[in-house]
Amino acid sequence: MSDCRSKRGFVLIVTCIALVILMAVAGLGIDLGRMYLIKSELQAFADAAALSAALRLDGTDQGIEGARQAPAELAAGPNAMMWDMGTRPITEIATSFAKGETAPDPKTWQADSKGAGELRFVRVVASAQAPVIFLRAFQPLKTDAAMVAASSVAVKTPGTARLVQ
């Protein structure tokens, strides 16, 4: 009789341990899935913003200023692109410009408008603090958010613009 009772206790312990592991894996999947969704929303915004900004590049300082404002205009207004399933506005946006012929020269990326006539590439980086629930246990500072970012590079070609990265 005692042999049967000890087996039941063992099964209970193993079941509890397996349940904890299963819940941890499910929680990890939920948080990672949400971060993937947020990344794809930010990537769609970065692509659209980079194309919009590249279309405004015309070799003048006004063109650079218009290209700098294009991502902010895309993130504001009644038809603004948002993240977290369209509930939160995109506020952390960085825009920079580069020179180059077929590819951007990595040494020339700049946020200001020096040499406006030669700047043909625009890079837009959108980032957001993605809220996490289950990954808090694995973060060193025990914060309730993780940084998610997406970037896109577009080039101004004669009459149009296209994505490069």
C-alpha cells in the first residue's frame, strides 16, 4: 500500500514541474509573438516613412527639411500609422541622410542637412518600448518593457524613390 502512495506523490511532483515549465514556455511565446508583431508594425512604418522622405529629396535644403518632416507627418493626424495593433502613436523616430551613387556611403550618414545637393539616401529608424509580461523574469533590470526597433533605407532616383534596405 505504501508503494502505491509514493508513486502518486511522484506523479504529482512531476506534473507540477511540467506545468510550470509549460506555462513558462507559453508565456515566452506570448511575449515574443507580441514583440514580433510590434516589430512588423514598426517596419511597415519605417518603410513607408523612408519612401515618403526620399520622395521629398530634391537637392535643396527645403527638400531635406521636408524629408525630415515626412516621417512625423506619417505618424500624426487622423490616418496616422500606429503600433501595438493601432493603439499607440509612433513617437521615437530618427531620420538621417547619406551620400552615394548606388549604395549609401556609411561614412556620410548625418542627421543635419550639410551638402543637401549630394544627399540621395534617407534612413528612418522607428523604435518603441514593447510591454512584456512574462519576459520580466529574464530582464536584468526588471523593467516591464523591451526596446523594439525597425529601420529602412530609401534612395531618391530620378522621378521616384525605392527601398534599399
